[in-house]
Amino acid sequence: MLRLARPPVTKNELWYLVKALWNVEIPRKRVCEGHVAPFDAFAEAFFGNASNYALWYGSRGTGKSYMLALLALTKAAVLDINVTLLGGSMAQSQNVHEHVADLLRKPNAPMYAIDKNIQTEIGFIAGNWIRPLPASQKTVRGPHPHMTLLDEIDEMDKPIYDAAMGQAMRKPNARGELINEMVVASSTWQNPEGTFKEVMDDCLARDLPVRTWCYREVLRTEENPTGWMDPDFIERKRNTVTIEMFRVEYELGEPSGTSRAIDVDALNRCLTDAQPIREIKKLNEHLIVFEEPVPHATYATGADWAKENDKTVIATWRMDVEPRALVKVHTMNRKPWPEMIGHFNRTMIDYQGNSAHDATGIGNVVGDLIDETTIKFVMVGRERTRMLTEYINAVEQGAYSIPRAAARFFNAHKAATVADVYGTGDVAGAHLPDEFAAGALGHRAGTRGAFAASGQGTPKSKGEDSLMPTWMKDIDQPLKEPVYSTVQGMVMEVARDDDIGVFWLGE
């Protein structure tokens, strides 16, 4: 177990101290022009600078949160100071705190100095502490540590960031030695007009230090033996994130809300010359079919419901071919809800397979009338972002084909911007295209969870089928007399013409 006679006084001593205590070699090589080696940023934050502040701007996955944990633990253990950890959410604060807890398990970690190690605080025998804080005005205005560390400030509300700037104070440490305050804010840059943009502009205007590095500074190579990133990692990410995300969050390109969400060249490669075998165009409806249901084939359907002036779009992919093919798109608006739901259920019956619909807002209401096997996906927050990112990446990797004749569907994907998809910034008019949402929901349905066993090796049927709601049984034959049924307390009439017609009659 190591015991220090004195704190490090040079960068070289600090590097070897971190290696000895935590068995971590912080990368020391600068690769790109205008960047810094991660350890140079670390050392500056440890020893302090004239402004007692630094902004770390780094690629995703390059260890910024881990370095904050190393900084908090090293400085608290060696200099007996208090440290607060603040993330864009409590989960992010806890993420840094968990890194700290993991570092304390290292063989040479100075556990003799630890008095308390719980989720809300790591306390030292000397009396100092490290505390993760939730991102709220009340908590960030409370403590006054020597050092404040902020993680992923681009996901933090600006008023929270501003309040956190008042935390750190110059004051004596646990041994009575006067220690200068230090604030380190760390983030990738995702939002064109978010908190990071405001902070960056302020730093540049006031000549505050901005320390930048990308994945090249942390890649482990012969020239950079202290790099801690597996060289294969960045290639895997290049293939699993969208082209725009890689440009912004890994290559450190400036985000733009008006940038296209899907790379145009990749999208153009998805086009095929498949011709529709059936098409219906009406004033408020457009149905285009490229393939009738094929026995033993596997399909996935997504539905985005009309809201105010939007359109309802039902898109069906054939999933058992390469690339997966768009086989049907049904677009409509100004239709009664039961009629649109009827079309969705008919598609589910015809193209048996998985399905998903947008259960946000009005979608949660119509969900009661949709087959229970349909995934009810609420398009908000991180799950929405994850779903759309996975869909974009699949399209860019050539996993889907779109017929040229489905021009509206294709053009909606081409026109979608980063702001439309990720809701970033305050770009006026940002809105996820309905066709884009339907395609993504179909992707979600077709790639998450196994397909029903009944859909394998069984010809498609329009008769008694497990996918057919009870109230829609036996409607293939024209009805001479209306058939009335009660669904969720509402009286409905089901009649059969060329298509399903379902009409509200009242409560």
C-alpha cells in the first residue's frame, strides 16, 4: 500500500502517481493540430491555472467522464479537498461516481484514507468528501467545495450550469492549507444551440481555456502506447452510428440543425426500380403496394398517426430479404380514427408479422383498438433517439431498399434534418416527417423481438387468425345488415365494402 510523503509538483510526477495509485496511464500524446493530449488537460486541472476554469471538449467515448473521476479522486486523496460531481442528470453524476468507486478497488488504492463509501458520498478520514449531485437548482446552490466537475454539460439546462459556477470556492482544505478553487466542464457537442454552444462562445469571448481532443489522441498505437482505446472500437462505432453522428461526436464537426439526418449518397444507394403492382390515389389517401403478401415471408409494419395537420402513414417492410424491402405504404389524413385503425389492422392481417405504432399522445388512445401484439412505442426521450439512430444507421449501411416509385416516402427521408430527428436546438419548423417515423417504427418492430411462430411456414389467411381483433371477425364477406359491437364502451358499426369501413355511432 502506497503512502505519499508529499503531493506531486511536476506533470511527470503526477502521471506516475496516477499510474501507481489507480493503475491508469492517461494518454500523453497530441495527434491533431489544435488539440491537446488528455493528460495535459488533466494536469492543468490538477495544478490549476490563472482562470481556475477549463472546458474539456472531446469525442464521445474518449474517457472524459473517467478522467473526471480520476481527477476527483486523485485531488481529493492527495490534497484533502472537497469535490462535487454534477452531470446533465443524476444518472450522469452517478456514472462519474461509479468510476470513482471502481478506482478505489485498485490494488494500490489508498483505502486507509477512506472513512465512508456510499452512493451519495465518498468520505475521507481527513474530513473531506466527494459528492455526486442531481441537476437541480436547490442542490447545486448548496455545497461550496474546492472543485466542481461537470459532465456532459450539453445535456444540462443552462440555468443549472450557471448556478453550478458559484459552487467552487478558494478556502482551506482539511489540513488547513489554502487551496484555490477549480471548475472543469466536460462534454461532447451535440446540440447546435444548446448549453455547450453558449459555454463555448463565452469561453472564446473571455479567453478562457478550452482543451480539445478526439479519439485519435486516445487510440492505442505504436506511436501512442499510452492510448486507452482499442483501435477496433472506433471502426465498430463507424459502422454502428449514423454518418452525421460520427462526423459530429467523433470527428468533432460542428453540429447543425439543418444538416440532413441521413447521408444523401447512402440514401440514394437504397433506391430500386421496383414498380407498384397496385396503387390508389384519392384526395386524402394514397396507397401504393409493391408486393402482395407472400406465404412464409416475414414482414414488419410501423404506423405513425395523424396529429392535427399531419398524415397517418402505415409502412410495411419485408424483413426476410436482403436488403429489406418496402412493400407497402398507406398514407391518409382527415379520416375517422376507426377507419385508419381498420386499415392498420387489415395490413396486420394480410402481412402477418411484428408491428409497432406511435403511442405518443393520441396514439395512446387508439392503442386500445389495435391488436394487442402491436408494440406501443412512446416516441420521447432517449428511447426515441436510440430507435431513430438505429434506423438511420441501418439505412446508411444498406439494410433497406426503397422503390423510386415511393417518391413521397423517399423524399421525406431525404429532407429530414438533424433537428427534425433529434429535436436539437431551436430550429423553427423542426418536425419528424411522418413517413420517416413510420419507417423507423417498422424497423423497430422487425428488429426487436422474435417474430410470432404462427407467421413462419403458414400461408397468410384472411379468416380466423390470432392477429385479427375479435370485433373484426368474419368481415371478409359483404354485410347485408350492419353488425354492431361494443369496444371499450363505444358502439361501433363494422361494414365491408372494397375496404374496411368503421364509423362512430356514439357512446
